[in-house]
Amino acid sequence: MGNLRILTAGESHGKGLVGILEGLPAGLKLNREKIDEQLKRRQGGYGRGERMQIEFDRAEILSGVRFGVTLGSPVAVLIENRDWANWKDRMGVWKGREDSPVKVPRPGHADLAGHFKYGHRDLRNVLERASARETAMRVALGSIVRQLLEVFDIWIGSHVIQIQQVTSQETFRKFCEKLTPGTAEIIREVCARAEESELRCGNETVDEIMKKTILVAKENGDTVGGVFEVVALNVPVGLGSCAEWGRRLDGHLSAELMSIPGIKAVEIGLGIESGSRFGSEVHDPIVPGETDVPDRSSNRAGGIEGGMSNGMPIVVRATMKPIPTLKKPLPSIDLETGRAVLAHKERSDVCAVPAASVVGEAMMAITLGKAFCEKFGGDSLQQMKDHYNVSGKIFSG
């Protein structure tokens, strides 16, 4: 979708992560602190593991930017892995030592499927790239795209609404059941409260219960998953297309969110709940607006109809499974001997749902950025502004 393309590379314990962002217009002024702030947000969260005490991610831009302004050429980004110092003998590019090869796959991880796909004897060759560590680069690149969207007043936020079976009733979905002039501000306020929480949950009472649930899981050698919501405000009408299935915005958004490690379900608007309601309880009435542009009295569609943005807030919900590395591992087999053993243990988190919500914001930004460049694209930021002012500005809501 669009002319914006992204590529990432790097292993979890390799020298670093590398990203390429191609298709940004020239003339976009970047704020380095905003990129590092997003990386810091990803590293936070109650229930994170020891790795987050080692890494202090910082993004270094290697190309495509001069004096803080994009050139229109590919932007290359590097995030160094501080833990590389402890792994360079085992993860060297040209030489090293293969001590303690991983031969026992973890249920729920990429280990076993990757073993059969690539034929690796040492499962470390699979798990290093399959690791969620890769999402740090997505957050960095997503932050750059986000700064492009901010020029056009598009705002993105998120919060956690469920950890294991503990749920919050304060959801974007609920706010969109009946739209009011203050709905957008309510959403922003909830996101602001979520920023003050280690779990990224804006409800203090629910937040404390969630923490106790994570603590119990940790004490039992277990892990927990949960659900988060991501929202985008002020998105103009017409991103995506109904003309071809491969250009539908909801299809791309679902794929991008589902690509985050551990995500098992993605819902837009009412999502699964749509199947248990009558049509009159699902579709959003069209009503006269304050200008010549029609308005909506609800946003159950989640801001997307017919594969296109409709000017309402885009609301996405994603469900993350528990992390597959357990302190009390599940049964598995030794691939070399075929004997039944307990699964391999790797240093990991107990809960990473708060971090996943930040990655979800990055994927929302990347998806909308691609669609935005497709619709309003130009070689320079000024060209993009001109295109947007002609056909986009009056339709954003």
C-alpha cells in the first residue's frame, strides 16, 4: 500500500537492529527526542524481564536526514544491542563458538516450525529473529512516520484493557457507542492516564488487580497475556480503497497488528461483538453535521467502512497470548535424541501487553502512513500539504 516501504533486520542478541524507511517526503523536520521517547515507552511495563534492565534503546539515524530534515532518500536507522557484549562469542557474524545449542523447542514459539522450515540444528538461529526484540526497530520507524502524520494533526494513542481475566470497562469501544463533541477529548484523557501507569491502564483500581495477577503468575512460574486498544484521531476520509481487496485499509491494519509477536486476534470497531447484535445495533447512523459534511452519532465501525477510513476515530483492539517461555516449562522433546524433556528456558517477560500496546501504536502509524502517502503523496512535504489541502483537510474528523 502506497510508496512508503519498511524493512528491518537484526537478531535479538546480535550487534544491533537495522531499519530502512523508504518513501518519506523531503522536508520533514524530525525530532530525535520523540523517537527515543517512543523506544523508552516500549521498554516500560509491569512484568518485564531482566533484558529491559540491560537495554536502554537509542536510535541512530545513519542516512536520509541532514540537519534534522528528511532528504527524500531512504532513512536508515540503527539501534545497538547493549547485551551484544555478553553474546558476541556466540552470535559472531564470521566466527565464534556454538556452545550449548538450543535443541528443545518451546510450545507456542517459532522454534519447532522454524527448525523444519530452515533446517537449523541450533534453534537459536530461529528464536533470535523471531524474538519480539525486533519490534524495537518497528517502534523507531513508526515514530518517524508518526511525526509525518502529526503534521496533518493525526493523533495516535493506546491503553491496556485486560490482563488475563481482569478487565477494565473504560474502553474506546464503549466511548464510541455514542459520539459526542467531547468523545475525542475523553479518549485523549484516558490515554494520558494510561501513560502514568506501569501497565498502561488508566483505571487505578483495575490496574492494581492486574498487577496482583501478574505477580501471582510470576510466583507460579507462569505468564499472562491480555488485550489492548489503539486509536487514531483526525484521520481523513478515504484512506484505503474498496476498489480492490488488496487495498482495503482494514485488511492492512489487521495484518500489521497481527504481525506483532504474540498477537492472536485483531478487532476493528465492535469486532467480534458485531456477530451477536442486530444490524440496527451495529451500523452507524448518518446525521447532518455542523458543516456540509455529514456526521455520525456513533462509531461502532471503528472508523473504517468498505475498506476505507470514514473520518471517525479508527479503533483497533488486539489480543496477546501469554509469552511462551515459562519458568516452569511445558513438555517438549529433544530434537537430537527424540526423548521427552521439558521445554527450553530463555530469559523473558512475565507480561508484555503494555509494551505490545506501544508497538501497536507504531503499527497503526506505519499502516496509516502508507495509506496517507498513497492518497496524498508527493516528493516533498510541501507537495503533500498541497494535495491534502485540496482533497483531505475538510474531511478529517
